[in-house]
Amino acid sequence: METFILEDITFPNYQFFYALAFLVVTLILLYEGKKQKLPAISWLMVMGTGFLFFVVGCKIIVLSLEDWNSILQLKPLHHPTGATVIGGIIFSFSGILLARYVLKLPWRMLDAYAFVIPIGMFIQRFGCLLAGCCYGNRSDLPWAVHYGKTSTVYYQQLHEQLIPEGAAHSLGIHPVQVYESIGCLLIVYVLIRLKNYFNAPGNFILFSGLSYYVIRFVLEFFRADAGHAFGGASIGWLNQIQLIFAILVVASIGIIIFREKRTRSNKNSNQPLTLSSLRYVGYFLCLAFLFALTSIWLNRTETLVVLMVFAPIAVLLLIHIYTVVTVPNLRLATLSLMGCSFLFMSQATIENPDKSDADKKNAVIETFYEISGGGMFGNHELKDQTGEIPGSGGSCGSAPTPLYTNVHIHYSSGSLGLSRTWVKADGQTLKVGLYGTGGSIREEVASDYQYETSNRVNFWNINPTFRLEQKDIGFGIGALVGDLHRMDTRIDGDDFNNISGTGKPSLLKSSSFLPQLSLRLGNREKWFVEGGINDLMPTGLPATTYKVGVGFGFNNKSGSYLSLGHASYSALYLAPKVVINNSVTLEPFLGFGNSFLNSIESETNFIGSLNLSVRLGQRKISRE
């Protein structure tokens, strides 16, 4: 009985779950690093090393000789290369060991990665299931899955003549991706129960890897040979991947036993050492150089997940260097000479002890400036739209005339901003800011009827904002003023008037002013709902004009939280906020899928942005 049928899905499932897995892993590692009281810069560099080596390792062992020739000539790869998690695990673990040695961190920091493998793979395998990759052998079980006509499974079975041409869908196969996700949950349960049974620092992560190798070894018996990017060829009863996992299992068991026997009773003998700024800078430059070399074969999602860690490292490193090279009492003067004196004009004042309790409650106890910067990019591919072209003489009863068969819109932007925040004794926060954004849009329109053109426009805006935040409610107002362009979600005759007035077809609308609104209900430390119009840093334009979602603070008092919801041109968005050392804020945004409020049907939608904010001139105002 055909129980589970996965029809053709245009939602970029793999990219979404890939990014979601990295975001969850990032939050886990930040929590573990704080729990172990590891130095922030060193720990972020370890995370950045692990992320970079993982995404590179997943691909490096599946590259062909032709791929290597292109890479050695510094040419990008224009075709998908596939990926295998075994390469990512081996390379990332090697990179983490290298980072631990260079940055002189204790062995116990490795155990922070114990839950990363099972939780990350638990999330990612749902993307593999929906995307139809890493699929299983033929199965007639009730829970077998069937894929649509554009899937890899369908084409493979058609090639093997297992199904006839024109078949509605593929034959049933084992959902090995679901099997693996269940196995990863089992690993998490075992890790929780055995967490305190290991004496040697670092053995906990080795046991986590050992558990995953066993799960994967068993699941390979249910996986199709053609469902591998690497290692599917059989050698006797096993395939190449199983042989590698068998070697890793034996090696892990031996290392765990050996290290447990040699563990010393003094667990505090290996403490992090003080590092010179030169070593920090040198190591980060080496990572950045390696990232630049390998980025030519990484896709945008892989690049974004690496930048999520690299960007705050660069900011914290600059702050660290500044505090090292300047004299504490002269740092304000130093920044003044650099042209930044306007950032430090806040003055500390002492409250009058004779003030009433109400006055003290409303008194400002902290103030700081915040520099923000970010970037945004998006891709939208719209297909097979029909309607009446202006001037074509159509009527209500006539057949629709094809307006276009394909529209591809790509845009990117960058922004900078400055804000000042006042914090009151009762927790109320007032923030006033001014931001500026600039970018470009490329629109390519093709039609079987008469239109075929390409538009490229630049846009910019100035964005003053005002935000008032309290414990259980918050709102913000502002405006976007400038040369604005946005994607319209309604099709009519005016949509085919070019923004420059030339009459070329375009789905872009231009304006010089748009309002900005935002509202939050609920406590950000627990859970809340939020909504906004044109409220996305660096800017929601030209696509994300509205959003509505729910957020979870997980009782985190640092200000970090995770929000997700629905936005224009995004069936689902994911927008975490990560606050590091109460001075650096990282805010990525990922949007996928077609909004149900759009009248335009989208083949592909992807929106990504990353915003960084750094606090400067932070002053605590004393209270009596």
C-alpha cells in the first residue's frame, strides 16, 4: 500500500534544514562554551574552524580530477559536487584538534561537541528526506516512501527499468533518513544517561562519534548504492563507507580505553593559557585565507553558516586588539583621534539620594552606543504566469495571454547604522537609531509572447527608527526614505511599466517613502509573538515587507532568543539573535518558500541576511 508519497516540492528543503542544523549547533556550542567558562575569542575560533573544516570536508573527498583542476586554477565549480558527512566529521574533528593545540585550550573543551553530531544530523536528515538524496533500497513496507517525477530516485529507477516511462511516482524505498534521525535521538538519550561515566576529558565526544558510526554502519544495509555521493561501491558484504566506519569504531574503542586508563586524578592540570594577540591574529588570518581559497566551491548556504561564526570573531578580535594596544585611561582619546569621538559623548551622572522611589524607578542606569552593519541577498525565480498584457486587446472571455514564462530576480544590499540606547531601572529600554542601506537588483524577464528583457537598478534608503521595549511589550516606528524598489505581489497592467518609464516589463515597484512598524507581545526571556512591516535589518526590501512569528528565549537573560514565522516571499523564516559577552550581537535571517499571501507563484525563493551590532561607550550610572 502506497502510504507515503513525496511529490515534487519547490521549497528548498535541504538548504533550510542544513542552515537550521548549523544554527541549533551554534546555540549548543555557545551554551557549552559559557558553561565551561572558555575564553570567548578562542572558543569562537574553535567553532569557526570546525564549521569551515566540516563544510569543506563534506565535499573534498567527492571531488573529481576535473574539479581539482578547476580549483587549482582558482575557478569556481558550476555543477553540484555532492557531499558526504563522513568527510565532514573526519576533517572537522581534525580541525578542532588543531585549533585546541594552537589556542592552548583544555582537552575537556572537546566534550562540548558531544551532542553536536546526533542533534545536527537529526535535523539535517529531514532535509535529505524531503530533497530525495541519501535514499534507501527498494521496500514494500507500509512506511516506504515514494518520490515524484523530478526526483533522483525516480530517474534512477527509470534508468534501471524498474518503472515505466510516465509512471506517476517511484517505487517504495526505505526512508533511511528517518531511520538515521531516530538513531540520533537514541544517541542523545544514551549520552545523557552516560554523561558522567567518563573520566578522561575528550572521551565523551569520542563515545558520541562511536555511537554515530555504529548507527551509520547498520543503516548502510538499507541504503541504495546509487544514493551515495561517495563510498557506495560494495567490497564483499560491505561497502566502502561501512569499512571506513568499522575502522573508526575499532579506533575509537581503543582510544577511549587507552585514555581512560591513563587519566590522572588531577583533572585541573590542563588549564587554558594566556595567549598573545599576535597568535590570535595569526590564527584568524590563516582561517580567513583558507576560507577564501575554499569558498570557490561552497554554495551560498554553506558560505553563510561559516560567516555566522567568522563575523563575530572578527569583531571581537578588533575589540581585543584595541584594548591591548591602547592605554585604558587614554582609550577615549585614541578613538577621538580616529574620528569616533561622537560615539562616546555619554556622561555618567550620580542620582540624588533624596529623589523619590518613583524618580529612582524611572532613572536611567545604563546608556551605550551601538554600531550596526549587515548584508542581505535574495534569489526569486517566478515561472509560468498568465494574464492580459496591456494593449493586447483581450477581453474577459478571451484566453489569458502569457505575460512571461520565467522571471529571475536577484538582489544584494549592505547597510551601516548608529543608535543610542537608554536603559531604565525598571528594565524599560529606549533606542533611537539612524541606518543607511544601499544595493542593487537584477531582474531578467523572458516570455514566449513578446517580452524578453533585463533590468538592473540600484536602490538606497535612510532609515530613522525609534523603539521602546518593556518586559512584556515592545514597539517601534520608523520610515524608509530614498530611492526604494520592491517586488509586488499582485499582477496587473501597471506591473509591466518599467520603473524608468520605458515600458519594459518589470515586477518591481518604486517609491520614495515607506512606513516602518514593529510590535512584540510577551517576554523575550520566555516566549513572545512579533510582527512588523518593513522591519528587517539591513532592510526588508525588495522582498520581505511584512513578517509575523513567534520567538523563544529559553529563560536566557543575555538577550539571546530564537524566532521563526512567516514573511512575504518566505513560507518560513528563521531569525535567531545571539548576544556575545554583552557587547556583540549577531542576527542572521533565513527565509525560504513561497508566501501564501502572494498572488505570484514562485518556483524558488531564498532570502538571507546577517547583521552585526557592537556596543561602544557603555556607561553604568550609579544609583543610591
